[in-house]
Amino acid sequence: MSSRWRILPRLPTEHPLNANDYPPLLKQALYNRGIADTDDAELFFSADHRLSHDPWLMPDIEKAVQRIQQGLLRGEKIAVYGDFDVDGICATALMAQGLRMLGADVVSYIPHRLQEGHGLNSHALAELHARGVSLVITADCGISGTAQSRGMHSSRLPPLDMVITDHHLPPTDGLPPAVAIVDPKRTDSRYPLSELAGVGVAFKLLQALLGGLGREDEAGQFLDLVALGTVADLMPLTGENRFLVTAGLEHLRNSHRPGIRELAAQAGLKLEKLDAQDISFALAPRLNAAGRLEHAISAYNLLMTNDDTEAMELAAKLCEQNIQRQRLTSDAMKQAGEQLTLHGVTPVLMVKHPDFAGGILGLIAGRLCDEYYHPAIAMQTGGETVIGSCRSIPEFNITAAISQCAGLLTRFGGHAQAAGFSMPAANLGQFEKHLNEIAAKQLEGLDLRPQIEIDTETRLGELGAGIHALIQKLAPFGAGNAAPVFLSREVFIADYRTMGATGNHLRFKFRQGAALWDAVAFGMGERDVNVQVPLDIVYNLEMDEWNGENRLRLNLLDFANTGTNI
């Protein structure tokens, strides 16, 4: 699918950034990222602690700290109740290790993705109470656990005190009962950044705890976990998140955790060169594989262990599970493609099958959403209950849409572009019909193609030898801070061939004037290419390491015959 190309506005001549001697390319990239002046640019480059905010601005932070301090003084057994994705696992590990550092008696609980689902559940809370727990601190969950926590409070058991740390949107029907609810997305929050990851919120609580004891500097040792969870959960790498991830990457590159070192080694990564993309495409999928196929506790144990042998065994298990996850996803995508071929493309793509593994439903929906640029839902059917996972495009808030079907659902929740739900199987037909009607109305008349925002237009000959080092000043790259994107027009193909075992990638050699560049186009093997016609190409730059040599090449994001797109 060809994308829509949008060249971002040029840096105005009178803009304050023009007062410095940065290269034009860098000034344009900074302007595109909302940098107002040279002082802002210096802070963006340094990405240091000045971007961090006071944890005491978080809602209910004083109540949370007081209750936890009380638990520490009384010697209470404290449970950290986390989520099963990378963000939740990291948040759980951070909070558990931080509390143990303060002398707490801590147990950790991560629910089973398929058997228990996301968030708090009354059975788990009852089990924790039976084990002597009197205080539960949630990590990356709990804000939408109203029914579960109320159910616990209404049981015959003495109520557990609850401190909730979360980053999801609070429910519209009121906050759950708890001693404290630390969530920057609360409407009464004074915290400057609402887009912290769950592990980021847990980190701010630990900062406040340690700060109250004059030990705030000790929180820095957990920044590796903050970076892992923040990148894996696709939080925007701007503002405070930029500092947290930049500092966290340094900790990861010099990791003291045997599990991280071993997982990186088995993934073929050079830990000393680790970047945000390595988290996204290598570490996070392996850590997530445990919860998708069995139980996320093995990924949690990998982060917690200090034993090299255990780390090696756990890392090997996660890598094997990741291979299995890839195979299951590939098989499911074939089945999904057959369903769409049979039924056609609807406003919301919905695929379902009894054999779809519950742990990969989000991956199926995500791939369909990317391939077709439509909201997509993958569902596991076959029993009395249907479970589903949703992914969406910026033009369609999937959680708001399924909330209009709340009467048909047993449970639901999520973000604007990702959600999950369960419902009685008898309601499936009505749900599909109603949701497609909602989407058809909202998406009517829209150009449903992904949009690529282009930083600047340039000729290949203008990309000098120092361009890569210049671009790296803008890193780390990820959500909210993509690597700079360039457009070059009327580029000629000097060489072209497919690559990969199935030929689904392309390799080019481009010529423009005297400039000659290698380029790759991943996933575009089926695109039509006429070597006699010049192309307009959209790309970013990447360093290709092969046989011990580093060579800069173009990573194509899209291409079109000259003059046919913009």
C-alpha cells in the first residue's frame, strides 16, 4: 500500500534556531520536533535530569508514601500486583526490588494472561490475603479494576489496603476504592507528563519513597527497567521519557542483571551498543513471549535473578517461546488472510477462530491494522466466551468505539489505538454489526492510507559523510520521536533485486548525479518496479553492519514513480 506523504513545514527564516550554527538539516529536524530555541535544543540533546519532574506532583503520592512507610514500619507483608506485558513485568520488578531494598517483606503476583486476564481479580486478591498480605501495590494495572476491587472489599475477608499505580485512563464511572491512586492520567493530576509508562509511574513512586528517606539518588539503579518498559509500551520518547530512556539505555549497556546480559547475547545483540530499536525488535518480543504462551512469571524471574545459570536457562526458554510465538502468528495470519479474502474488507477488520491462541490476538490485529490500514480485531471463539484484542489507526479511537457496545461486553478496556474485551459468544453477531456501523460512520470519506511525515527534501549528494553522527544526536528514536525521514526526487535505479528467503524484500542501488547509494526496502518485495523510470523515494538512514564493516545505507519507507505521489 502506498502511503500519503506529507513534507513538514520549513523552518522559518526568523526562527530563533537560525541564530545558532547547527547544520541546516539538524535545525530543520529540531524545528519539526517542536524545539523552540537554542536552550530547548541544548536540553533536547543532553536529555538529562532537567527533563525529570517532581514525583510529589503525582496525584495521591503523599497518601501512597505514607501507607507504604507505615507498612514498612509494621513489618507488613506487601504484595506487588503487576501486569503480564513487558511494561507490567518491569514495573513489578522495579517496585519489588525497591521495596526489598527498604527492608520490606514482599511477594509479587502477575496474573495469567489467558486464565485471569488484565488487571485485578478477586480470586488473586483473596489468595494474597490468605498468604498474610495486608497491603497490595499495583504496577501498570488497577485503575480499571473497579468491579474486582469492590468485590474484594465486599467479601467476608478483611479488606486489603490498596495502593494503585497505573498509567491507563481512569474509568468514567468513578475511581476504584483504594488508599491511593497514583496515575498521571487522572483528571485532577498536576503532573506535567501524562504519558509515562506503567513502569515510569512506579519509578516516580519509588523516587518519592526514597526521597522521603534522603536516598533519592538510589532510584537511578532501576532506570534500566524504566527504559525497557517505556520503549516496549510505545510511550512517546519526548520530555521526561526521553531522559528516562536515555539514562536507562546507559544502564542497560552496562547491565548488572545476568538475565538482561544473557537475553541480549542469545538475541545476537551487542549489549554495549544497545539502542531503543533493539528493545523494540529483540528484547521486548522475547520478554513478552512468556506471557503470550505460558506465564509471564518466567520473564519476571529473568529480570530478578542474580544467578548466571538460571539466567541462561530462562533466556533460552524465552527465545524458544518467541520462535513458537512467531510460528503461531504466521499460521494465524494465513487463516486471517483467507477470512478477509472470503468476506472482504469491512470498516473494522474482524477475524476469528477457535484455534487462535489468546496470547497472540493482539499481534494478529496489529499486523492486519498495519497491512490494511483499518481498525482490526482478532478473536478467539469456540466456547461460551469470546475474547478479543483490537488495534486501530489514529483516525479511529477503538476503545471509545467498543465502549458504545458496552452492553454486549463482559469486560473491556484499553487505549485509543489498542484495546481488549470479552463477551458472551451469543453477542458476537450483534457486536460485529454495531461496531462496523460506528466505524463506517466515523471513517466515511477519509483517505485510509498511512501517512509518512517527511522532515526535509534533499538530494542524495547532500548526504555527507557525517550525516549519521548528526542524526544520532536526536536519538533515542521511537514513538513520538521517529528517526528523521528524507525525500529525494527523481532518483535512478542502477541495480535492483529481491532478497530474503521468500523474496519479500528489495535491494537497490540508486544513482542521482554523481551520488551512488545502497538501499533496502523491507516487506516491499511484491511492489512493481520499473527500472527504466526514475523514482521519488522516502527513507531514513541506517548503519548496516556486515562482516565487521559499517556502511551507511538508505532504509526505504516508501517509493513511487517520480511525480505520482506528492
